[in-house]
Amino acid sequence: MPNSYFDQLIDQLKPVVYDSDFDAIFQALTKDLDGPTRFKLKMELNRLAAPCRRTVDLRNQVDDECFPYEHQGRRHQLDSVAIEIFEKGLDTYKGVFTQDTFEQILDADNQLRRAQEEERAYAQSLASQNAEPVSGQSPFRTESNEPYSYLVETFNFGRYPYRSEERMNFTIDVLLTDDAEQEFKGITADISITGMRVRLDESRDITEQDKVELSFIGLAKEFTVDPEMRIPYIVVGVQHIGGKQYINLSRESEFRSDELDSFFQRFINGYKKRYRVNIDNTYDSVISKGHEQFFLPRTRQLPVYFSEANKRLIADYVLTTDNNRFILDTWLNELNQISFGSIFNVRRSQQILEQIETQGTAQIIVLSFSITARGKIYHYSATADELKRSGLWDTYIAFGRQKASWRVLQIDIRRSDSERAWQPQAVPEHIKVPFRINPPSAEVKQAVKPLKYLAAVSDVTSSVSGLTTVELNKAELPSIKAFAHPPAVPLRTKEARLEFVNLRKERRFNYRSRCRVKAGKFVRDAMVIDLSISGLQVQMDNPANINAGDTIYISMTGFLKTYKKAKLNELPYIVASTDRAGTTLRLKADTTAEPHQGSDFIRFLIREQRDVLKLQVENTSVNGLPLCLRNLYCEAPAAIPIFFNRSKQKQLSARRAGMPQWTSGWLRMLQKLPGSRDAIINLQPLLRGNAVADTLEPKLKSMERDAFPESLLLLIRLYRQNGEYIVQTKWCETDATDDIDGFIDQCLPSSVFRAITVNLSRAGKPDIQFIQAELAYMSHYAAYKAEDLEEELWKIFGVAETIDITSSLLNFVLPDTASVNEQEQRLTAWLEKL
């Protein structure tokens, strides 16, 4: 009798064949069948349910790999499909390997195997396009590429939580009363003189700024504290962790009790060694500062700081490093003044301010070049929107990109709070620690106070210039004069220099010695204030008209008194930079005059007087204006840096990512991908496949730590196929026009397109002095934490600065702004469906 005739009935009866009441169930289900048919059906069930004594060996019979599978003393050789059938049969037949299961394994003809083959073929087709489901469940994943390797810890830029008081870990019962006179109990997690963190027994509807009154009912049992005293507090934070609700409380400033303050002061000082001071805020601060000092000197983005006057943006300052100053190279006028601020005329300023008002941030794509004529430099700039509206897109680009000064800049702008320019160290003021950073001077505060906006400028020239093929229409050339800047620069942008010791190639020593400076006809006595083999820092009493790049001549008159035979007169040095007052010169040896006798002498001096020389560890960016501008930028950088650590086996892995408060499509994508959560993000689009080992690691390992960053372009396509959300990636050089153009064409019909510039840099040594105060404080209460954290900073090997430049590329491919904005809307819709 063909089983197919009774498939449904047989499937119903299989699970109860070995039950004691099988006969009763069989009679009930077959009461409508005649006797012979019922007999044949029962015989078939008995045959299928009979124990099978055979050993199954599928090796050389199936394409998939077979694995040993033991059952009741027999070792079978089964592939993954057969194992699934075998275990399902054991479940159906109460642990018995039956003839039915044996036949299913052999006769499967293999619907499951065919389905698996189809799945494998589908995955293979995705893999051939460097794509896979967002879920990351590709069957081709290798052990070195498990999903957890995509997940990295995050830290918040610019967050250095300061506590004016020490907070001790201590648990004691408290009683809280809300505005409605409802009482509820809690337990302290930590306490300070005027604040505490409380875990509630039951979750309650409490929000920030709510007011509560608190009674120390637990302390009253052991100390002379009045349990009836109700002290007013304000809720300053609410968190839910591990199913528990925590509230952070700060005592109302109007409440005064010298007796209570004195009690808590004695109590915390007396018990903090036993219960430990809570240093979580200090730990978080070291994480942030430690990673920021690796990233900031290496950023290729140029921070620009604006004040506002008569509805116009005034570019007051730029914060430069060795890696971002190239952006200013084409924005110097014939007087060597920075004229970058002239981009922001009244019309553009108003458009930017309106965009910030409605959207929170603004972005403009600026295309610029300069012309030199009659000893003057004339700058031209136009935004992508202006050129498309005016119809001069082709003519402007065709003419401009012939110039060596041709640049395309993506400028992202947001508000900035000048009150955040000063960030105290995360150690209470009354605690003595090494290297306490002083607040900025009145002059610096005055300089920073007007700053209301911050821009991050990215040079995208190499990525976009080849995306449009245009011919020059000479008849339209006169029209582009509308984009010429006025010849005068009414307000000059000032440069602030950001430096960290971890980029220095050599040791620098503090040493005072007289010298003489000669620059043309200018001759002045001065003082050497620090020195290294390749450079000097010289201070003059009066300012001089000396600029960066000038060659000057130094006579080391102070050393000549002791080393009379040394040749130390008129040694050539190049001015690396000057301070704002024009009195301090930072010099590097002019190596065109080899051997440089000044370098040879200082090398000798370091060797002979090492005990006398004081090694300089002072950081030029931890005081004054550069520090304040640095803090403002760290509030919300427009990039997401990824930090790579190197293990003892010299393998690289992504360890941490810096999370900005500047929202971008790239940030939203990483936060939305499966696996991302608080303090963790999924770097699947960046690291999927063997991107670290094949693409990033070779470049990082071949770089010197002071080398200019190497840039790559990561192209991302997001789409749906067969009901799955797919991410496809492509790595290419930043100027690979054909790859970029082809990938965009693939995306434009219905997919989401993203383009991420990845700037790779080697990390140097950690600038421990910058975090010395926090590390010293941590060491006092948790030495192992401080040691582990410092050791982790030493493991940082490289930094990848990732910047979303999607709109820049699309502006050169799509016809209008509406089409570019549609891509942003498409990304939002795609992420919402995840």
C-alpha cells in the first residue's frame, strides 16, 4: 500500500506508536476505515517504527562533509542534513532509531540538501559581490571572522565627568518621599557629601529635575543621625541597569547643614579606604582623553571656529595639525594671511544659519581655485547648489580643475557652546595630583567667548573630480567672475596649533642659553628655551616680522663661552611656527646645510650633559587657546575614529570607536545594525570579510608613526533581496573613478548608497602626561585599573578616521539637491525597517 495515500494519518500516529494507549488512539482515528485497510495501515506503522540495527555511513555518497555521530554504541557517519533527520526521528519515536528514520535519511533525495544547496548558491552569489545579509549569518563565515569580532566598545568624545567631591561606594537603607508625600525605600550605591546614587526597590515614575526628600534611616541605626530629618534632593539622572532602577541625586543648594556636612566629611574620610572611592567618572575620562590624544593630531579634517556678526559667520580660528594644515595651503593670500573665512559671505552665512535652525546641522560643498595675477592671489569659490542653480556647473569645473589650486571641500557646520571650552580634570580640586591643568586666562576666555559655531572641513577633491566629464565653454567664462572673492580680507582667520608629544620624533630638553637671531637685516639677542637635535625653541623680548617657512640664522652665544672651539655662529634654521605675539619661534634645523653643525653640537651636548639637561614633557596643547579649541571640537567631531590594538602575536583587531554627538548617516547606520547597543556598535560594514587582514593591516604596518595618513574609500550598498536586508561593500582608492561611478550606478535605481572616507594613521606612544592627574588618582584607589588602562593605551597601534562623504559624491553624479536628499530619506526608511 503506497504510504502517500495515508501520509497525513501516518504522520499523526507516528509520535504515539510507543505509547501505552496507542491501540485506543488508533481505533479512534481509523474507525471509518474497513478492517483490511486498518490491518495494512497498522502493519505499515509497525514496519516504520521497528528499531533499525544498521549503521549509516554517508561518506562518498553526499557532497557535504560527514561527521561521526554515536547512538547506542554505534558510530554513524552523517552530514548535517542527516543529523537533523536522525535527531528529529529520535524525538518522534521516543529515542528509538527506526526504519522510518533510516529510510528518510537514504531516500531524502534530499529536499533539505537541495534547499541547503540553494542557500549555499545564493550566499555564494552574494559573496561574489562582497555582500551578505545584515544579520551576518553567512555560511561562509570563518572562525577568524565571527560576528563578535565586528562588535567594538565605544567611548563618548569630550566627556570628562567632573565631581567636586569624592564619592564612596557604600550601601545603606534610605527612605525617599516625593512631592505627593508618597514614601518609598531605596539603597545607596555610592554617596558623597551633597549627592548620591540610589537603587530603588521598585521602579517608579521618576524623571530628571524631580524633587524628593530623603531620610537616612540606615545610618541612624549606627550613627547619631536623626532618622526624621528629611533632606531635599533633586534627581539629576535616571538609569535602568540589569532590571533595576537607579536615580542620581544632588542636594538642593538652598539646604544648609554644617553638622551634616561635617558628619559626611568624617564618615567618607574614615571609611573610603575600606569601601573604596567610586572612580568610574575618572576611568571614563581617561578612556576618552587617552584615545582622543591618539586621534586629534592625526585628523585630516580642519576644525574652523566661527563667531557671528550681522548674520554673517566670521571664521575666527582654525585648529591645525601636521595632517590637516594642507587644506589651508590654497587659502593663503599674497601676504601669507589665511583668507579661508572669505568663503562665508553674507548670503551663504544666512543659508547656513537657516539650515542649522531647522535641521540642527548644515553642510555645503565648496568648489574653489585661485589665480595669481599682477603679484596678487585671487580666490574663487562656489557651492554645488549655486553652480547648479546658475547653470555654470560645467564651465566652472572645467576651468577650475585646470588649476593646481583646485579643491573640493565638504564643510559640515553645527552650533558650539563656548562654555564647554574649559573642562576640568576628572579629579576633585582639593585632591593633590601631579600636573594640574590651570583654567584658561582671562585673555583666552575673552577670545573663546564669541565662538558660536564649529565647522569640520574635509578635502574630497580626489574622490569627486573624476565623476563629472565636462568641456569648457569659453563664452561663459566671464560669468564665473561672480564667484571671485573681494581682493581685501577684512577679518583674518587666526591659526591655533595642536600638538602632542606622541608625535615627536626625538626627545626635547628644557635648557636656557643666550643666542642671537638674524633674519635679513634684523638682528636681536634672544634666549634658547628648549632644544633637541633637530630643533630649537627661541624666545625674543620684542616681536619680529618673521613667519613660518622663513630661514633665519642662530648664533649660540651662550654656549660659545664654554665651548670656544665649537662652530656655533649663524647656524641656519627654518621657522616651523611662531606664537601669537610673534616673540617665540619654533625652529627646525635646515638640513640642506649638511652636516648641520648646530645638530652635531646638541647631540654632543645631550651625551655629555645628560644629567644636567631636564627632559621636557610639557605638552604644548594642554594650556591656553589650543586646549580650549580642542575641547570644543571634541564635543562633537564630524568623524568616527576606530582604534586598532595589536596583540602579543602582532595581530590587529578593532578595540574601540569614538562616538561623536554629531549625527550622520554613517553613525545612524552603525547604531542601527543588529548587535549595536549602548556602549557597543557593530562595525560589520567596515570590517566584514577580511577587510582588517587584507586591506587595513598591511597599510598600517607599512607606515611610520609620523607619516601622513593614507586614505581609502569604503563604498556601501544597502538593499533588500529574498526578504533579507543585504549589505554590500567595496574598498577602493579615493581616486578610483570607474569603481566609484560603477558602484553608484548599481545603487541608484532603488538601493541606499553610502561613501565613507577611511584615513589610516599609525599610533605613536600614549601622551601619559595629558592623563597623568587622572591616572595618579585612580592608582590611589584601584592601582590595577590604572595599570590595565595604561597598558591598553600602549597597545593602540593604529587609527582609522571614518568620514561620511556620501553627499559630496552624489552632488557630482546626481542632477539636483532633491535627488541627493532622496538618498538620505531612503537610508532613514531602510534603517527603520531593520
